[in-house]
Amino acid sequence: MLVWGFFAFPAPCSHAADFNSLKGNGVDVLFPPALEQAAKETAQMTPQIKKDLQETFNWPFSLNPTVILMENSQRFRQMTHSPLVVGFAIPGKNLVVIDYARIRNPLKFRNILKHELCHLLLHEHVNNVPVPRWFDEGIAQWASNGVMDILHDPKDALLPKAAFSDHIIPLGTLNKGFPGNANALRLAYEESRSFIDYIISTHGKPGLLEILGFMKNGATLRKAILQALGTPLYKIEEDWRASLKQSIVWFAHLSYYLYEILFALGGLMVVYAFIKVLRKKRAYMEEE
């Protein structure tokens, strides 16, 4: 999740005694005493994450970010005003904040940290033009192995249902922020990642990096996409929506005829078993 620089961050500013500091490896980790081991692991993994992001984008990661690990989830939710969010970045302050208490899986924590650091890297290099929120979140998800910085079960995806019922949120309405409603927020994240995946599937990773290169040089996203891909953003969005619907149509047809397909397969299996028994019986009779 991305939060702009004017965001008021009360902890640990108003609770400084609650946090220790661990500096090294190009990162400053602030943490409550109970998360000392997690802070050490964070400091150890950050250099490799920076290296991975540098190789992904071909951009240097020269920032030394501050990463705050939160143990008190209630205080964290007071900052984000959302029960789903578990991490956010503030590029204007070079800051990452993660609700460590709600992340049990070490691999997931690493990917969430990578997601947030990606926001910092993107805004370090694209700093002369606005980066639409959906594009920002889509890039961060793509770079962090598809991980969102909200609580989300991939098995309960909302995008297929939204595409099937024509309830896709227009990307333009997600330029400056995401909805507060839980389901709409999840859908906004899914759409963001899906659109980036669509660009890569149609133009490859070089196409996406070329868009980012034009943005780094001062082009808006619309101009960057037109220059890099030769197609306006609105047309790519239309094609993306059509591709989603086409996938859903095939899936719907398969689901609709699922019982018939299973029944036919079952019948073929019975016929095959009958023929096999008949052949065995005939072979036995010939032997006799």
C-alpha cells in the first residue's frame, strides 16, 4: 500500500520509548523489544531484496529506508483505517511500516517488505510526474511475486465475478486512491495486478520497463504507454477487459456443461470396462 508524504504517523513518534533501533545493511529498523529477532532478520534480508529489485527494474536502489515493525495491530489499524492493510510505504519520508503481528509466514513477510520497498524505488526514479495508484500497486505486486499488502485469500478472487457481471472498476477512478469498502479494495488490488500482467503478456517485460523509462524521463503514464506500446491507454484497458470476459466465458461454458462432460466420461469408462471384460471372457473361451 502506498501512502503519500503528508500522512500523519503517530507511532513511534509519540511512543518513542516503545521502539528500539537497529541500523545496518542500508536500512534502519525500528521495533518494539519483543520483535528484536524479527528486526535482525529484516536487516539481514533487506540488501538482497534491494538487489532483486535493482535487477528487476535495472534501476539503482540508493535509498536507506526506515522500516517500522508494529506489534500492536490496534495502533496500526488506527493509522490505516482499514482492517485489511498489513503494510504501507510513505515515499516522501522514505518509510515502510508493517503490522508484523498479523504476518505469520516468513516468506509472506519478505514479499510484503519487498512490495513496500518497491514503492520507494519506483518513486525514487519516477518523481516528476504523478504515478496512478492502481499502476503503483500493480507494479509492486508484480515485483513481489504477486503479494498484496492487504489480507487476501487468492482462492476467493473477486475479479472473475466482477468481469462476468460487468462490475470492473474503471482504472481512471483508481488514479488517486482505492475504495475504503473491503471488497472494493480487494477488487482494486486484483485489477491493478491483472492489468500489469496483461501488459506483460502482450508486450513482454521490456514493454513494461519501457513505459517506466519514459515516466522516469517525465512522461505521464498515458504518454508513456503511447510512446512505448504505440497504443493509447484506453484501448489497452478495453482489450484487457475483453480478455477477462473471454476467459470467464470459456470457464462459464465449461462449468455449465460440467455435469454432461462428467456423465459422458463416466459412460465411456463403463463401455471401456465392459469391452475389457468381454475381451477377457472371449480369450478365456478360446483357450478352453
